[in-house]
Amino acid sequence: MSSASPDLSPRTPSSVLIVGAGPVGLTLAVELTRFGIPVRIIDKAVGRTDKSKAIVLWSRTLELLDRQPGGAAAFVAAGFKVDTVGFVAHGQPIAHASVSSAQTPFAFALMLPQSETERLLEERLEALGVTVERQVEVVALALRDDGVDATLRHADGRQETAPADWLAGCDGAHSIVRHTVGAQFTGTTLDSDWVLADIHMTGYPVPDTQVTIAWHEDGVFVVFPMSPGRYRIIADTPPSGAAHPPTPTLDDIQALIDRRGPAGMRAFDPVWLAGFRINGRKVSRYRWGRAFLCGDAAHVHSPAGGQGMNTGMQDAFNLAWKLALVSRRVAADGLLDSFSVERSAVGDQVLAAAERLTTIGTTKNPFLRLVRNTVAHVAFGIPGIEHAFAQTMTELSIGYPESPLTSGSAAGLDGPRPGQRLLADRPFGTGELPRFALLAAATEPALRLLQSYPALLEADLREPPDRAGAWLVRPDGYVAAVARSHDMAAIEACLAQVALSAGADPAA
Ligand SMILES: Cc1cc2nc3c(=O)[nH]c(=O)nc-3n(C[C@H](O)[C@H](O)[C@H](O)COP(=O)(O)OP(=O)(O)OC[C@H]3O[C@@H](n4cnc5c(N)ncnc54)[C@H](O)[C@@H]3O)c2cc1C
């Protein structure tokens, strides 16, 4: 990264009000703050959640956290690594899949209670000088063409009108931001009840680095090791018909273990017991003028695959660099439309995959169960399928090939295609301003691009995966455009599209 930093913001960067300090709002606040964007982050709750809720950080989320000051190390140190899933049917192991072949420095699922993820994010935010304002609730919103006015209610009943240039609705499944913009939350609620138990347990018959998914004629039964001796159990139960799914007792959980789980496990000292129902819902767009929806405010789904919080945090990573460039008047407003297109497509994929996994796991049809068990047994023995499973679970396969930002072709070149993530020794987007990186040999067209777009591009070229080609990589590590080293029209067109005024950037 260059030390010569052009003066990018003759005017103050525009401000962002973040509603909600869950994992998604905190991630967005850290990202925007490290990019120098003034944020205000509020939450109506008294304090952070003390519940474990989402217990997995996947590899791609860790890679993106690794771009922040302090990196992913603090999360990894606080968590517990799991790298294998074992499938069991009728008490017998039938298949085994590992994520350790995933191409990433973080080839594991990091088990970390959501309360800890939030604590680490909030500490990181504090270290950057921003404090979450607690017991402050958004009770009304007015959207303007050039900003928003939020009515905030404080703990003492005082009301305040807070103007901001941009608003991020990270306010969870019952989002007031979503209601205010009028976005439909389309989808369904499954009629089965589910139980969740964070417990201590003896007798887990496989190493603690392995998740167990047991398929039983009554339904699915999943054991996630959270730390030595502590486990999360999830299982579906018959519909109770009650208005709220009943909270199980420890005895209920032991009965489920005895009937559906591997033999010999004894649960004790419950940390958290809860009943829940599965909703699969999503909005169709994530941008509403000056307001954005991220995380559970935009999509909720089955916990199968543990993708909910990770997907939300990745919404925040995607929005942050775009909002920072627009706020600093380096990029044109249209860049923000790509947030909605890209993340809505990912939300659709995650929703569909979670629904599929849930249906497969809970089918009561004996014939379908037989097919499922046979397919799993055969498929996970094939290395290509196991690798694809690993890339999907770890969210490393997420990409933006259909994005309006994505252009060019890598045909005939040895390197990632437009829209794919590019793994580099030095992470992208670590600077004070999120810049694109140009990976190219020092040819005349490459050097000319560096001169034309000094605010959008890192000052120095990086080594390309193949010297016959050039890769334009976004601050979040995805390939925006690929071109031949002697003709960079596709890359130039992409930069011109992103820049505030076509063909130039303000620092040029
Ligand atoms: C029982 C349970 C188990 C789960 N298990 C998993 C799992 O295994 N894996 C997984 O990935 N996910 C899981 N999830 C989902 C995961 O917890 C969510 O995806 C995650 O919390 C979403 O984060 P968020 O920041 O979008 O929203 P939230 O965590 O809901 O945070 C929203 C915040 O906004 C605040 N807020 C709301 N309205 C206002 C307002 N008007 N003004 C100010 N503040 C407001 C709230 O107080 C809250 O702090 C689980 C959830 C539950 C409940």
C-alpha cells in the first residue's frame, strides 16, 4: 500500500446511522470507522446478548475479519476449531465430510458463541473510538432524497431527531427500518417445532472436532461441539400447536439423545435451553434510497448450515467499502446499487440451501430417507463432492459473477474468473480507504491506469496469477474484472463505472 495518500475528501465524509448493534451492525460499524466514515451506532437493548445463538464463524467471514486491525487472531484464539461432519443413520456412521481441504488460511469452522463474537467486535469498535449508544430506540424514520431523519427515544423517555446522510437497518428480524421502507418479508414459517440445547455432556463417541448429524425416523438430531465438554444440540420435534414453541427441559433433551443420538451420551449443566420455529423469509431488495437492510433485517432462515449470522456479517462487509467510497466522494452513488443486487442473490442462495438441508434432514418418507442415506454414503466418498461441500459450507464459493460490477473474461488465463474470490498472501482492503488492487505486469496500460485512478487503486501493482492477464480485485477480495495484459479495456470500463465521474477519479 502506498504511503502517498492523495487528499480525497475536501468535504467531510457523509455520515451513517447504524440501527442495531448485533453482530451485523457491529461489523458494519468497525468497517466504516476504520475507513474514516463518521458513524453513530445505537441499540434499544440494555446490553449485548448473553446468548450463544449463532455459534459458527465460517472461513470466509474469518478471512474478511482478518482485513481489520487486529485481524482474525482474537476470534480464533477465543473459539474452538471443528473441521469434520459425520453423518449417522439408524445409529450407524454412513458418511464423513471434512472442510480441511478448503483453500483458505482458516480451513475449519470456528465455534464461538454469538455473545463472544459480539464482545470481540464491540471491543474492536471501542478501540477505534466509537461507543455503542445503548437503550436508544428508533421509533420513527423519515427518508429524504439526500438523507434520513430518525426519531430516537432514550431510556429516560427523551426523544431526539437524528439526521444522517445514510441509514443502515441492522435491526434484526423485526426491523423497523424494513417496515418503514415498506419492504415485503416474503417466505414461510415451518410448522414443526425445534429445540436447542447448549449443554455439558459426557460420552460423545467421536472427537470433539466433529459435528454429528444423526438422521432418525423421528427427525434430525445434530450435535455441535462448542468447546471441550460443551455442546449445542438441535432437533426437530412434532408440531406442538402452541403459540410459542415450548422450552425443553434437560430431561426432554436427554430423552431425545437416548432415542436419536449415538448411545451413551449424558447431558448435564444446561447453559441455554430454547424452543424455536424456522422462518425462511427475505426482502427482494436491500437498498431503499438512502437506507439499506443488512442481516436478519433482510433475510432469516433455517439454522441448517449455520449461515445466518455469517451471511449477515458478509452483507456488512459488502456494504461498508462501497458506502465508504461513496461517502468519501471517490465513487458514484450507483456503486451502492450493486450491494443490493449482489447480496440479495447470495441471500436467495443461502435461503434455498438452508431449506434444502432442512427438508433432507427432516423427511419422514421411508423411501426418501433410504435414497438420502445411500446418496450421502456414496457422494461423500468422492473427493470432488467433498471438496465442493467444503467450499460451500465455508462460504468460500460465494461470488458475484452476475454483478453489474463484474466484467471481462479469464478464458485461457490461469487465475480466478470475474466475480470469484482471489486469495492473496496480503489481504485486500486493509488501508484507510478501501481501494481496488490491480494485479498486472508493469505494462504501459497498467501504469496508465494507476495514474488515472489514484484514489480508487492501490498505488502499486501486485503480482498477477498469470502474467498474460490482469486482474482488478475489489477491496473485499472479489475479482471485479479480468483482461489481457496488453488490452485493459474491461478493467478501465469497470473503474470508469465506479468512479464519481466517468473516466476519472477526484484525486487524479
Ligand atoms: C435461538 C437462535 C439460534 C440461532 N442459531 C444460529 C446458528 O446456529 N447459526 C447462525 O448463523 N445463526 C443463528 N441464529 C441467527 C443469528 O442469531 C442471527 O442471524 C444474528 O443474530 C443476526 O444478527 P443481526 O445483527 O442481523 O440481528 P440481531 O442479532 O437480531 O441484532 C439486532 C439488534 O437491533 C436492535 N434493535 C432492534 N430494533 C431496534 C430499534 N428500533 N432501535 C434500536 N435498536 C433496535 C436489537 O436490540 C438487536 O440488538 C440463531 C438465532 C436464534 C434466536
